[in-house]
Amino acid sequence: MTTAPAEDDATTLDAAGDASAAASDRAPSTGGIIDERIAARVVEALLFASDAPLGEDVLAERLPEGADIRAILDRLGEDYAGRGVNLVRVAGKWQFRTADDLAFLLHREAVEQRKLSRATLETLAIIAYHQPVTRAEIEAIRGVTMSKGTLDVLLAAGFIRMRGRRRTPGRPVTYGTTEGFLVHFGLEAIQDLPGLEELKGAGLLDGQIPAGFHVPIPSDQAGLTDDEEPLEETDLVALMESERDGETGSEMPDEGQDDEEQDR
């Protein structure tokens, strides 16, 4: 009587363990008979959970040996033919996709967010801290002439609004921030904008700060101030016409060409 070496026994046990593990990943069978209903459910679940198409070989690895994967896929394809989701073959693999005639319902439009240039951001900051403020006052604070379209960009983005007209010669339009400005920058109120010490602490004010320099306390009160008068409907029409004629510009400026201060 011969006895097999111990190492052969270990090899046999390891092989049996690998086979058992592989079998545990497969769908169950009943007494060696393939349950096609269970197999179809397994394939359906795998395809539904996958974010990419699956090949027949990948699906077959999870089914009992001998399962007809093509027949199962054909059956699922028929079952889903008239539904909102169809089983389709793409690049030689299978995937659930929205029915072609319903694709328009899932079409989503997104507004492309355009990054504001440095010049436009500086203008927005001045309006936020100094509102109500006119175009001339913005230019005086920045020390440069504002290019056409800068205010138009901020108006189109919903960050600023035309408040009224200054009670001075020429009756210039005054600008202020909007609720959309607060929402976009995560502010509960305009007074939550950082002050001088906060700006210094954040490293946004470097170098020598001029004597007497201060950051104003912003206010976005809805009502007009004493030196403002309301905009009339005719004023709004005239402003829109002047923008179309190029006085303020209607095109969004390209980055790097927003204001003349880019050359500073």
C-alpha cells in the first residue's frame, strides 16, 4: 500500500479551495440543473450596477457552468424592448441605456461659467464695498479707465444691479450688488465681507499700506440714498439702447483684454 506525499495532499486541498471560491462567486444551480430565471436576474443585476458595458465573458463568470449567456441576453433584450430602458450592444459588450425616443427628457442644459478677469473682479469688489457707486467713481478708485463691457459682464452674471441715478450733473447711474452676489460668494449679508484686518490676515494686503487707508463698511440697503433718485422706465430703455450702440459694450471681453489696467 502506497501513501501519497503530504505535499500532494496540500496541493489538492489548495486546488479544491480555489474551485470552491470560484463556485461561490457564481449564481446557484438546483441539483446541477441551471435555473435560467435566476441566471437572468444575475445578468440583469450586473448590467444595472455597472457604469460601463460588460462583455459576455465577464457575465458568464458569474453564472453556473453551462449557462447559455447569449440566450439570456436575448431574452433580457426582448423583455426591455418596449421599456424606458433598453438593453443594447455597444462595442461588442452589453449595457442598459435610456430608450432613444426618451433621450430628450434627460437632456440637461448647463450654463458655462466664464471666469471673470482680474479687472472685472476688482470692479466687482469696488461696487460691493462702495455701493452705491457710479462708473466714474469706480474709475477714480481704480485709477484707470474702465473698458467697454466690464459692467455689462457683471450685470449679465447677476452680481450687480442698476440702483438709480446720482443727484449730480449728468445724473450718472449708480450700481450695487444683488442677492445673487451673496449666494454665489456664500455670504449671509454684505456686511460679512472681510474687513481690513481679515484681508491682511489672509495675505491679500501685502507690503506697505498707505497712511489713512481703510476698508469701508459695505451696505446694500434696498432703498435709495438721499443723493440718489429712482430710475425711470425711459432711463432703462435709453441705457439698453446705449449699450447696443457700444457705449457700455454688449460683448463679453476676452480675458486679458478686459480693462486698460491690464497693462499696469
